[in-house]
Amino acid sequence: MLDNILALHSGIWTANRLYQPNTHCRPSGHAIIDEKLDGGWPESGVVELQLPCFGIGELRLALPAIARGMKDSELILFATPPGELNPLALRQADLDLDKVIILDASLPSTLWCVEQALKSGCCRTAVLWGKSLSVTQARRLQLAAAENDCLLFMFTHQKSTQGLPVSCRLSVTPSADGLTINVVKRRGLPVPPFSLSLPAIYSTYSHHHCRHDSDTACINVVPLFR
């Protein structure tokens, strides 16, 4: 009887069913994340990344997927970033600056604006920094993103331990050569913690090299925040 009832509701997953990887995902631009998350980020919904503090490389983690989503979008929204976003770095990440909206406002109006952007149909990707959200606030954003084919990266503080109704939740901490990532919540099998290497953002910068050495490709990297 119970099996018959569960069979009528495909959205209910039970542990005795063989897990099938999600084929609807957005490549992250990082090979190890695509491997661990069975193809990349969810195509829509909220991806929460819990951080000990802002500015540890969270935006570099998400930028390749943001740039990919921008190709099919009229706008992209960055809400309440912890610093002034550097337009040179965004352009270097292949973002069209004419499509970028940066929102700096109080928390209640910010969440309302983000929700409206997700519902507008003009935005395939949005980014939100915030200390913590209530379950109700997170549920509204998750619903708006999932129903309108949008992906919202939500960066929060790790001290907010309450589980939120989101598509994917990762705990991210800095390491010597990049980031250590723990997948706290996702649809599918558990994933052991893993490391993502990120190149140093200043060590590859050489104005003289980029201007005068025509035989070597310029790998000039500028900081995301200024």
C-alpha cells in the first residue's frame, strides 16, 4: 500500500530507490565540483555557500557558472556584496557589464528586490551576500528561483547553523592553496569533503610581461574587490 502511494508522487525520494544523477545541471567551470556534484550546480534553485567570513574566494568559485548563465539572460544581479566589485575583474571573467546590476540596500528591501529579479524572467543568475536568513525568507527565494529557471548563489555566515530549504548547501573554508568544501546538503548520495585549488590572485600579475612579451599569453588577473 505504501509503495503504491509513493509511486504516485515522484517528488518523494526514498532510500531504497537507486539514485539517478541529475542530468539537469549547470557546469561549474571547476572539474572537481562537476565530478563531486554529478555534473555541476543545480540548473535552478538556491545554492547556499556557508563561509567563515566573506571575501575568501566565494565569488571566484561561482563566476564561471555566472558567466555561463549570462549568455541566456538579460540581466545578472549582485546583491549587497561585501566590497566594491571591480568591473575589470568581472569583464575578465567574461561578464557583460551592460547586463550587471549591483544592489546595495537594507536587508528587507534587498530580499524583495532579489525575489522580484528571480521572478522577472530577465535573470538566469543572481548572487546574494547575507549574514543569515529565516526559513521563510529562504523558502520564498528557493520557490522564486526554482519556478522561474534561475540559479541564486547565496553566501551566508557559517554561524547560521539552521538548515534552510535550498537546493544545495555547501560549507566552504579557506585553505593554503584554495578552498575546502564540505557538501552539507544536495539531492543524491553523500560526498566526502574535498579541496578546490585556486591560483593566487596577485602572483600572476605582471604589467611588464603582458605588454612586452608577445610570445606568451597574458594571464593578468585583477582582484574582484577593490
